[in-house]
Amino acid sequence: WHGMAWHGMAWHGMAWHGMAWHGMAWHGMAWHGMAWHGMAWHGMAWHGMAWH
């Protein structure tokens, strides 16, 4: 039983590590998206200046 519990903890740790890795990838995507959005916003501002 104790061995099973330990194995369960190890499995849970693996799942948590997988979640953390996925979270890191998602965070990276979000950061990249923010940078892209920032570029688009800057482009809009530049276009607005040109229009004005």
C-alpha cells in the first residue's frame, strides 16, 4: 500500500511536470502573441499618424 501510494505520488508528479511544461509552452505562445499584438498596435498607431 505504501509502495502504491509512493508510485501514485510519482505518477502525479509526472502529470504535474507535464502540466508545468504545457503551461510553459502556453506562456511562451502568449508572450509571442503579446509581442505580435504590440507590433500590430504600433502599426495601427503609425497608420493612424499617416492618415492624420
